[in-house]
Amino acid sequence: MPDPGPALVLEGALVVTCDDASRAGPLSVAVVGDRIAAVGDPDDVRARHPTAEVLRCDGKILLPGLVNAHLHPELHLLKGMLEELDLHGWNEVEHFEGALDVLSAPEGRWLQRAAIRAALADALLTGTTTVQIYGITRGADIVAAEEAAALGLHGEITLRDPTFAPAPPGTPPHRFRLHAEEALTPAELAAAAAAHARGDALVMHAAETEHRIAAAIQRFGTTTIRLLDRHGLLSPRTLLSHAVHTDDEERALVARSGAPIVSSPSAELKLSDGIAPIADYLARGCTVALGTDAAVCNNSNDMFLEMRQLGLVQKLRYGADAIPAEQILRIATRGGARALGREAGTGALVEGGPADLVLLDAHNLRLQPLVHRPDVSNLAANLVYAATGQDVTDVMVAGAWRVRDRRLLSAQLDGVVADLGRAAAFLYDQIR
Ligand SMILES: [Zn+2]
């Protein structure tokens, strides 16, 4: 077979493919350009790419890049500043409203950018390669699209426009947002339905709290999921963030429609929202993705911690066998890619798919002993319940290294940290 071009072959790692066959083991991965060119037996991959540059990855674990399907990046600046409150308690905190005003104002744009860059850099350094960015302050989404592109992350943004007018040409990849139940109006629902019918994708914080369910009933006489269904707004293009409070009939509606669910268990627990029925959604065949929500209510952008949190809290609700670790890895990779409508192959290591991958250093006690044999393996359990984003050493997005040996290549990390510190100091001077 002819050599298809200059290739890089990663050899010696323990590879978890998250592909249809759920292959895992001492495989090799070849990358050509922005694509995975081969995944398989090391001798076969070498034979197919005889002139490839070889990168030894002994002692490492190689995974597909993680997909963070729900992130409010500018709220990174408020980390630790809204503690011991539920979601609706935030509205009574004067400095929160003040901070959002500062971030939304033209003179606050540099704070917004500093926070967004920090959150996205944190996500990238901890193994995320694709992110759904949901800015809540004015202009945040366009800034976030710029910062994601500069860092080399795949992503999409959300647009807030109550008229749901078609986005102008050149708008970055996006979906429209219906923020949450208490903000919905009949006119907005009708406009969203028209946009959805012409092909636009949507996202909504749906059924997150009992308070919001009560708001839907009060305003529209029905619960959130039934309301969306009534307006033709449930489909594979409507991302349902949280979906904590749903009944049996609503879950059946979600499953039938193909609408994906994004779970953010750390935030949902910290805000005392409740425990989402994720194992139930999975049993019904729903697409489930994972997101870190916001550092203000998480307080992290680390998808490894989020995987652990999902596993633990689902065990509490559904029993110790609620969601196997292998399935949690797939939720954080392929599940996210599917929920966001990314191209086939995203979130897995498959030939022809995008070369988005992550290496973890397994030479530390957190990930040892690491046993992977045909008869026994703790690989998936170690990744979900023992690993953290601090174990990530290298991140490749679309065939380009963005993190090497724990060093961020696409921005000066010292500058990112310093700007964030300056922005926080300035903000707290303003809202004190
Ligand atoms: Zn959110």
C-alpha cells in the first residue's frame, strides 16, 4: 500500500479508542494532517506508514479528546464568589448582578476576554478538545469564538436573539439559546419554532430546578418538556441542558425526539438542583453528553472530575451499577460529539476521524496500579474515578499539538494567569 503522506505514529501508549468496538490496549495511532490515518496493531500501523515520524508514548494513556458540552466561560472570573447559594439565590446577590453589568459593558470587555481565555485554556490543559460555549454576558460569545480559535479548540457558541433572526454570514458555528423557563415568552417560543423549522440548532437550560418547572406551569400551564414538545422544539438539534426534573412521560418524549441531554452533575449538586435521571435517559436510548457548566458553580473546568461526579451521583440514585465507567468515558467523548452534531468520528479514535487526542501520564500513584489484560482491566475505572485533568500531558486538536509536556503552546500561560488576576482585582474593586 502506498504511503499516504507524512505521518506521525504514536506508539507505546495504552489506547482507549471509544470507537464502536470499544477497543482498548497497546495500540498505535497514526496521524496524517488533521486526521487519524490508522489505529491498530503497532506492526500493522508501522507497515502502513513506513516513513512516519515515531513518537514513543510509553507509560501514557491515549484517549480521544474530551467534549465539554456546556460551559459559561466568562463566569470563571466569579469562581468562589457565589458560595452556599442555589441558582435562584444568585439573583438576590447584588454583586453578581453588578459583575454581569461590568462584564457586559464596553469598558469591561478586557475582563470578559481574560476570564474566557482562562476558562478555555484550563479546559484545553485538562484534556478538552471541543467545547460548547454559552456566554451569558453581552458580546461574550463572539469573544469566546475568537479565543477558542486562538487556543486551537473546536467549538460552537450560542446566540441570544429573542427574534431568532438568521445569523449574518460569517457568524462562527453556533446554536440559538432559549435561556430558561422564567425568561420564555409566547413570542419567543414561536420565533424559536420558526428558526428550528428552518434548520437552526437550539440549546436551553431545561427543567433544571423545581422553581423553573413551577415557572413553566405558571406561565404556560404545563411543564418544560411538554411545552417544548408542544412547540415542535424537541429534536436532535435541541440540546437540553440539565433536564433534572422530568417525569416518566417527559423522558419518553425526549427519547422519542432524539433531543440530547447535557448533564453537569457538579453544578447540579452544588446548586442543590437535584440528581438528574441520567441512567434512565441512557436506558431509553437518549444521547447524553457532559459539561462542566461554570467555574462559578463547579468550581472547575476539568472533565475528568465531571466524569467521576456523574458516576458517583448516579450510583446514589440508581445503585452501584448505574453507569459503567466505560460508558461514562463514551459520554464525555462520543456522547458530546453526537449531542453537538459534530462530524462522524469525533470523540473516538477511528480511521478518517479528526485527530483530536489526549495523552495522560500513568506514571503516578493516582493512576497505579494500572492493569489491562484480556481477563482483567482497571483502565476505564482509573480514568473515570482516579484520573484528574492534572494527569494530562499532551493535547492534539485537528492534528496540531496545543499542549506538549504540560505546556500550553497556543498562549502564554503566565500571561493568561496574570490577566485573570488583574481582571479579578479590577472587578472586585468595582462591585465591592
Ligand atoms: Zn448553564
